[in-house]
Amino acid sequence: MNSRTRRIAVAAVAVGALTTGLTACGGDSLEGGKSDKAGSGSEGSGKKGTVVVGAAGFTESKVMAELYKQVLADAGYSASVKTVENREIYEPQLAKGAIDVVPEYAATLAEFLNLKKNGADAKPVASSDLDATVTALRGLAGPEGLTVLDAGEAVDQNAFAVSADYAKQHHVKTLSDLGKSGQKVKIAAGDECEKRPFCAPGLEKTYGIKVSGIDPKGVGTTQAKQAVKNGEDQLVLTTTTDATLKNFGLVLLEDDKKLQNADNIVPVVNTKDAGDKAIAVVLGKLTKTLTTDDLVELNRKVDAERQKEADVAKEYLQSKGLLKN
């Protein structure tokens, strides 16, 4: 899974997967203690203790985990990364302390914990309001033994793109512009877009966009973006950190009425093992520095240039003066 499919995949499997067994990638179970066999080796002096950073199985999460690992190691912790497949696996292990910290997405985790606690018909607690979403998240995370640190500017949320030629032809820069243009659009997305409130129904209700149909080519896939590039479709559902849009001549339309939830990146830690102020301060400096554009570039270097996550993370941290050693 990559960053462009994370949001939809999580929404599709969150409830059912809560009842499945927990098995880490490569058969390396996390039960029984903190192991880094499936992740990168430990770094740092270890004078301040050991910290295991969890990462899900897609590029952006792996890069974020490396960023966390390296700033923690630089601060004197023995830090390592443990890569597991998805939230359904790592969240319980974070709560148990087999993992100490995970880079998370505020709205997605809030709804994950909401469904876990209140069932499939739970009233949504996440919204486009970041402060309200984080407040709701903290209320759900606390009883799980988790502490939600401050969220930053960097956000990876659902987004819609058109071709640059289409944007120029119809004078559209925002989703409101698209609605006012009166143009009918076919959306390249997952088939669930037809019913999901953030997709076709939301575009019609919030922006007055005329949706002529859904082309089920997936969320942010090559096929979906190619269809918009070729003019077969007019709009593609992707994410704000999609690093390949320029390759297809596509541009994002601004979600100017805040249809999408606040999926800003936020560090979440095991309260008992990693809830001290020192860790919060270290991660907070990174959180305040990282932007959405930074995420796009970090993803691009890994996905397009095939650079290693650890190398990309180190170069970024050095460029921002976030590493002392």
C-alpha cells in the first residue's frame, strides 16, 4: 500500500479488521516484546532509553518513521523502526507498549478509535476542524493508554485534481470554481466514491459540482490519473501528498470549503513508556517544521527516484537544522 491508497483502505477495512489476529510483516510478531527484526536497526547512544517507532506499510509512513527515529537517536535515545502492515496491527501494539510512538493522521485515527469503541454506526467525531478533531482524538486515545501530541501543518487528506489544461480552459483553481463553471465531471476514483460523503455526494452538496459518473479505477492510481490526463475523465480522487501529479500534467483543486477531514500528521505515543516531556519536545520540533509540500517531496524522492527512506529523512533533517550530530 502507498500513501495514495491509505485513506480509502483504512475506511474500508477498519471495522472488520479489528477482530482479526495480529501478525506483523514477514511473520515477525510483535507479541512478547519490542523487536526490530522487521525494521531498521537501532541508532543513538541509548543514554535516555529505548524507543521503538512504528511504521505502516506505505512510503509516507516509512519516511515519517525514519524522521522520528533519527531525531530521537540524535537526542540520545536508542531508536529503531518497526514496520507493520497497517493500523489494525500496530495500534493495539502501541497501546501495549510493544511500539512506543507512531506518526499518525488525526482524523483517520480518531474515526478508527471511534469505530472501535462505539461500533460501525458511531456518529463521526472527526471534521475539517483540526482543533476539534484532535480534542476528540485525545478523548478516545487516553483510555487506550495513548497520548496524542500536537499536530502540525503537514496534512495528507483526500484531494481532487484536474489536468492543467482543463484548469486553464475552464478557469478553475478551487472546487468552488469547478461547481460555478457548470461543467459535468466524471470522477476517476474507487467505486465507493458514489456513496462516500467526502466524494461525489460531498462534491455535489458542498460545491454544486455536477458529477456525471464514477470511473472505478482506484484512488490515485496510475490508471486513474492517466484517464484524467487523456480527457477520458475530468476529475481524479487522490491525496494532498501525491508526488506524481506533475508527471501526468495534473493540478490539485483547493478544497476551499473544507469538505475533507483534518488528517494532519500527529505523533501518538504510549503514555507509560514514551509520554515524557522530553520525547514530546524532540518530536514537536519536527512537527512544527514539516509542511505538506515537504511530504510531497519526501515521497517523490522515495517513489520516483528510488532513494532509501533513511537517506531521504537524514537529508531533510540536516537541511532543516534538526540534527545536532
